Amino acid sequence: MQEKFTAFENRLKKVYKHLSKIARKQQVSCYRLYQVDLPEFPFIIDVYKDCVYVAEYKSKHKLSEEEYKRWLTISMEIIESVLDVNTENVFLKLRERQKGEQQYHKLNKAKTELIVQENGMSFIVNLSDYLDTGLFLDHRITRQKIKEIATEKRVLNLFSYTGSFTVYAAAGNAAKITTVDMSKTYITWAKRNLSYNKLYDEKKHIFVQEDVLQYLKTIAPNSYDVIILDPPTFSNSKRMENTLDIQRDHVGIINVCLSILSENGVLIFSTNYRNFVLDTVQILSSNIKEITKQTTPFDFEGKLKRACFWIEK
């Protein structure tokens, strides 16, 4: 087993030396370091400034309880040593599949928020309290693309989560931004992100806490120039009128989005569903381009599990 620990340590040293250098050069303070690079160490490891977020994918290992505890202890010691981080700044979550759902168990109970930087903007992340930290690192380039095309445009951010796309659109001087999510927590978080960046303008920025699929039905044609659509793969939330299955439902949702776009409008659509197939025949678009490769950040090369599309009306 010692050989495997040594291999894990060497792998971490190698990727940390390489990726931390690129992160500093790009002025990025949060990035993915490791994503199950070695099957014996099924971790996702993300760096957030001076803190480290570790998600362990529960695997069908053949270790006894005692052996597993020893394995986890040594693994965490290696992570702390290589990244030169104190134990209290490492946040570990155990992830396991049970009855088709993902379950997370927090080992850290104290609320831990910090501010991280990305492309000249700041974001509030929480490493201890939620399933995710508040910032999806794999969309760093996609967000920058939104900033570049948002100038004087009317922008609609659907399934907005904590509003990182909204922040970028505001930084790009969008004329109007509507941010929609079903969660009050995330809507509040999005407002905080905007305010922290001194970008919040109540006249230009509208926040809607509602089921996206129902809200879309209320929007008139030609209402927006840019739409961001980054839905969950599946949702059966009690607050939704119907379930959402992105493979089954994407054509209908995309076509509704296209119907409310302006003449030269664009929809940025992304999904994390690994086996996703875009039904280009039934989508009522003049031009569809897959932009997954162009929007893959340096720390996700060879690791990205999502697809991203540029869809014009």
C-alpha cells in the first residue's frame, strides 16, 4: 500500500507545481487540482485560495473499517503536506450513491465563507455548508464569453445558482439582466455576489425566485438578446410543476428560449449529463455550434464531464 501512497503523493506534487503556476499567471485563485487521476484515490481536489475542498467518491473498496480510516487519514495528510495547508483549512465531503441519489455528509460543521478571485471579479464561496461551493470552476471561460457579448444586451440567466454568469454579464455592461432560480438561498447569494463586486443596479437587475420552466411561459417574444441555460440533469423538486429530465426535455426548453430571443439573439446551453445527445433536427435554430473545447479551462483539460453549445436564433 505504501507504493500507492507514494504514487498519490508524486501525482499531487506534479500537478500542483504545474497548475498552480498557470493559476498565478491567469490570476485565478480557485482551480481544480485533481480529479480521480488515480483510481485508488477517488478524490476531487479543488484549491480555493488558502483552503482546499476535497470530495471523496465512495468506492466499493475491500478495506475493513480500520483499514479505510487509516487510508483516509494518510491520504489527507499527503494532501495537507503537498499543498502546505493546515488541517482546519481542508474541507472534506464524502460522496456516495444510494438509490440513485447523491448524498453528501459534512465533516465540517462551521460555516466557512471566503472570497475568491476569477478574471478580475470576486465571488463568495462556502466550503462547508452546501453540496457545492457556490462557483462551478469548469465554466470560467464560458463566463468570460458572456462578459464579452453582454454589452448593451438584455440577458436572461436561467437556473442561475449563485449568479456568477449574472456578475460577468453586469461586468460586461449588459443593459438588463434577469436572474431566475427556484432557491431563495441562491437568489440572495447572487445579489450578494453582485453587491460585493459593486455591480448591483436595482433598475437593471431583476431577480426571480420561481420554477424556470413555468417562468419561461410568461415571457414575450423578442424579450432577450442573450440567454444562459445551464439546467440540472434531472430534477423532481416538490416546488416544480413537473420533473425535469434534460435529455428528454432539452428540445422543448431550448425552443422556448429561442422563441423569446431577439432576431440575432444567442443561447448558451450547457449540460453535465455525460451521455447527452443534442437533437439538432428538432431544434429551431439557424446555427448550432458545440463550444465545449473552446470553453474548457486549463485545469479541466481531459477531465471535463459537460457539453456546451452556442445556439443562434
